[in-house]
Amino acid sequence: MNHGARTLLREDRGAPVDSTAPALPLTGMAEPLVDRGPPARPDAVPLEPARALVLTDFQPPRAGPVDSLVRWAYRLGVPNSVLAAPLRKPAAPRLLATVVSPLQGERAAGMALRAGQFLVHGLKVPVDKLDFASNAPLTPPVQRAVQGFGWLRDLGACAPREECAAIGEKLLARWLKANPVPAKGPAWTVEHAGLRLLAWLVHAPLLLGGDARLRARALGAMEATARFLDRQVAGAEDRLGQVAGWCALVAAGLLLPDGRPRRLFGEAGLLRALGELVAEDGGVLSRSPLAQAEAIALLVDLRACYAAVNREPPPALETMLGLLVPPLLTLRMGDRGLGSWQGAGATSAARVDALITASGIRARPGKESRHWGYQRVDAGKATLVLDAAPPPRARHARYGCASTLAFELSHGDQRIIVNCGGAELAGGLVPVRIEQGLRGSAAHSTLVLDDANSTAVLIKGQIGKGVEEVDIARTAVKQKGRDAARLEASHNGYAARYGLIHRRTLLLGADGSGLSGEDVLEPSGRQGKRGKISFAIRFHLGHGIEAGLADDRRGAGLALPDGSYWQFRLGGDSGEAHIAIEDSLWVDGQGRPRATKQLVVEGLTSRSGGRFPWLLKRMG
């Protein structure tokens, strides 16, 4: 008996709504993968729920009347020293403990820094020519690296402390000279200030071991940054930036003298912010794997700060780590790196492994991250991931992409179908001028109607109107005695402009050797419009894949670097559509844009709808 599930995901990420629309069979294929059987649809059953967030898990920890009073007074602006020790002088600035974080940096970036260059997403930036001032005209990735001091982790990973501390102290001195007081500009966003303060506290041995005057200035800057965050953290640009600010405040409360009031204040704010950061299944609301990974890294570092002072963190921190890790694993492909979604590049397996190991969380990938919006299917050596939700809402988007119903496919270590990715890395080796293009529908392996994005792509990472609802059903079908997974999803991103709904059905064979699909355009109203409209179904190919067209332009052969050969073929009832091979690019795990190819199924279709079945199958 087949088992199916269907939910409707709306832009507000509300509760799933049952739908009874019929499933679309994959018709007209030259080599059908399964016996479709009778056309009747199996009964719908609810998706298996992931562990849901419990709001009480992320309320401020229970405190007695004294702690509650201290937290309230600190929020009103009473100084740390007055609340912590009102009968003595304020304690001299110092660090109370040395933090040992389990999260390691990248040795190559650290070696580049020792050679005099910041390595930012593949781009080498000479340190001697860099302006550390907050208003310096730097690209966003370079600003983030410089102002967030993330390079300290890489520096510590490349050599023993005594061999590289001088570099950290020199760069800190330059930064303090260029930024004498809390001010405005990129250096003083809540996110950058929080990342910087947390990095200073966690990697203090690389900064405070030498000159006494520099040490005094650095400790003063830590306290000044913490006071800045006390006032500004609630006004962060987004939830992830707010979490970075709160983590830094809690760390300062743990590691700086008279910090108990700040710690109590910070823990309450952090737990509230964590509860607002993620959807019910643990995926961050920006739907970005880079943001998901950063949230994990922040909590790993903060947990290390608690360990440094022999204090147990609030249980909610471990709860949140346990929620954050499985959705991230959902996006792992066959090579164990991450897929390219919502502006991220194809984050390398080594970086993901290091992060998961440091988290201490052992979990399996989620199959149905319905609120985060990604569906995963594993079969044989194949892995399929589908974007089955609306783009993030405008207030959550960081580098929002019009990627609805795009998918990625890998077989073994080889990525076969990918998305271009890398919009968030623009300003490294990825040119800034193509950032918006990388966020568009055409940069993803999905259908594009009339060269228009399914959701409007705006400047500064924002998105506009478009997809508001995604209808998703997951069905198990029998195939030679084994279960194969069929995903059927539709979105309304083109309904308002063109009166058409895009419906995509994907069926990954039980042995992972074939993927049959069908893209359907159907009227959103009772009657379709007259005339024709252009469409393109794009399949961006993995790096190193060679493609050749069949003579009838309805098929293509793919020679993969691993020596295997795959064939792509249009179904028999796909109208006048034909296949073209065009140039593309793919941003790898190091932030480098790689030249690739893409298969494009293109043509004109009736404005009353059309049906385009296709098959991708391993040969031999």
C-alpha cells in the first residue's frame, strides 16, 4: 500500500493545511521508472512531525527574586559594578578565564594571514593596504571578516600561539587605532560588534599576551563594546544578528569582572532571541545554510565560555543545538558538502564535519523539514534535495533567492544537478555585479516563465512579491519490491502575473539510478488565457560534467568526471520543447566561481498550460 502526505506551506509559515488536489502522473516518458498502477491517489496522512519547538524551552531561566531584581535593574541601566559589589570599588579590567573552543578554523586562511593576506572566500586581500575604519569602502564579505574578527579562529588553527600571537596583536592595534570609540558604520552593526566581542573573548590569548598598554586598551574596548551592545542589541538588523549580540553579552558577563548582572540580562535576551530565530523544525527563518551554520557556531563558542568558568549553561542552549543540527544535515549532498541554497555556496565537507563535531550533536539528516522548507530523498548512492517552500519573508531574508521548486541531485561523490549559489559570497572571488543574478530563478534548477523570477529579487538581499503558497506531497511507491519516493509540489509565484501555477513532480528510483520528473503549467483560474508564452526549465550541471546534444535536440548525454554516463531525455508529450546547452557557473566550497554548463528545456507553451515530462537516467 502506498503512503502519502500533503501539506500547504504559506509565506507566513503557518500550520499545514490539508489539500486534496490530485497527484500528477509522470506520463509520456521513454523509459518509465515505475508501474504507475491505477490513477487513484492514496489517502493523505500528516507528515511525520519533527521535534517541535516548545516556547517554554526558550523563556528566561527561572530566577529568585534577587536575580530578577538584578536583571530588571541592569536593563534600566544600573552599572555592573553597583549591582555586583555595591560596597567596593569596581574591579580592574581583566579576563577571568581562558576559553578553549572545540571549533577549529581553516589552516589555509591562517597561513595566508601569516603571509600578509586575508583570505576571504578565495579572494586574497593584502593586510598592509587594508583600511580598518568602519566607513572604509570594503565589500560585504571583507567587511564581515575584518570587523567581525572571524580571522582569529583561522590564525589560531595554523600555528602554536607563540608563533602567531604577534600578528593578532598587530592587527588588533591597527583596528583600535581606526575605531577608537563605538560609532556608526559596518563595524558597529549589532551583528559585527557581537561577532567581534565574542571572538576577542574566545581567542584572547592571541591578543593579550604581549604589550601591557595594548592589553589595557583591548580590555577597555571589550567593556566599551559590551556597553554598546547593552544599549543596541534589541535593535539588530535581524534575528541572527541579535543572537550574535546576545551571545557576546553573555560571554562578557561570564568572562569580565562584575559580570553577573550582564550575564543574567544576556541570558534572558538570548533565550528569547533563540526562540524567535528558528521555525518549528529547527531551521532558521532566513532558510540559509550559512546562517544555520553560524547559529550553531555561536552556541558552540558560548558553551565553551561557560565551560571556561565551570558554569553550566541554560539547558535551552543544548536543546537549540539539538534542533539546529538535523536541518543543516538535510542539505548535505553525496560528497558530504552542503547544497547551494539562499545565497550559500557549496560549503565543503571539511567545514561541515568540523562544525558538527564541535557541536557534539549526533543526528541524522531530516527528510522532511517542512517549515524550513527542504525535502530530502536518499536512494542507493543518490541524494535529492528539493526547495519546497516559499522564499523567506522580507524581514528574515539575508540573501533571499527565488529558488522555489529548484532541486539538486548527486550520485556518490558527484554532484549532477546543482544551483549556481554564492550570492552571499559576492565581493570575494564572486563579482558583486552578479549577486542579484545569482539570486534569481534562472540561477536555480527550476522552471522560469517569460524570463521572470518566481519571486521578485530586490537589492541588499531583500525579496519582494511572488510565491506565497507551496503545496507539497510526499508519496512512497513500490518499485521492484522497494519503496521509491515521489515528491509533488506546486507554487503560485506566476499566478498573479501570468495566471499559471507551476507544478513539479520528481520520482527518484529506489536504486538511485534514475530520476523522472514532470513540470506542469496549469491555469490558476477556471479558464486559461489565450496566446503563448515562453518558458525555460534549467538544469545546472555539476562542475566537470561534459554534455552533448542528441540530433533531435530532445535528449542529451552527460559524461561525469567519475567515468559514469547519464542520459537526459524529454518525454513524448512535451510539445515543441527542445533542449539547448548553455554556459553556467557554480560557486564551490572555497567561494570560487567555476565555469559549468546547463541543460535548458525551452520553447513556447499555451497560456492555458502545458506539460513537460523528462527523464535523467544512468546508463550501463
